[in-house]
Amino acid sequence: MHKYKIVAAKNGEFRVQFLYNSEIMVWSENYKSKSSATNCIESLKKNAPGAPVVDMSKGEDGKGYRFEIDKSKDGQFYVRFRASNNEIMVRSELYKSKSSAKNCIKSVQERSKGAPVLDEA
């Protein structure tokens, strides 16, 4: 089952995680308030399902809400979701294959809107 979690971070801050079963697929930066973490979730639910995918590892570029696939220095792939103001909202772990990064995006696109939110902070 897919779900969001709001978790406690350092210094009284909060972080958002999107999980499948117990695996964290993507996570956010730290937010100073729980309401900012909640806003992140609401924005993902609204904007991720129809967001385009930009392959930065191929030199593609994009604007607006979007998923980005990029390549790390060691040749692995990861996913970012950017807001329309170009801020990174969430990012994924490293994947050995681009197809795994694409599967992560597909899962967030298809499951984020209806995912329940657990507040563990």
C-alpha cells in the first residue's frame, strides 16, 4: 500500500516521505512547520499525477511541475519532483537502472493522489 508519512526531522522540523509498504520511494527536504509539510503533500497529490517527465541524463530541460530523471557521478539514476518555482519538492534513492527510476515516477504519478497520510511527527 502506498502512503505518505509526515515524520520528525532534526531541530523540530518535519519531512515528508512517500512509501510503498515500508520502502521510502521519495522524501522531501526539512520543513520548519508541519503545515508546510502538509502543503507539500497536497501539492504532490494535485500536481504529480499529470506531471511530465524530463530526462536530464539525456540533456532534456523542462519547466513547471515535473519529474526529472538524473544521473549520479557513479552512473546511477535518481528522480526529483520540481515545483513550478523550480524548487525540488522530493527526491528518490539511487537506482542502478533508468527503468527503476521510471517505475518510481509511475508509482508516484498513479498512487499519490489517493494515498493516505500518516502523521508520525
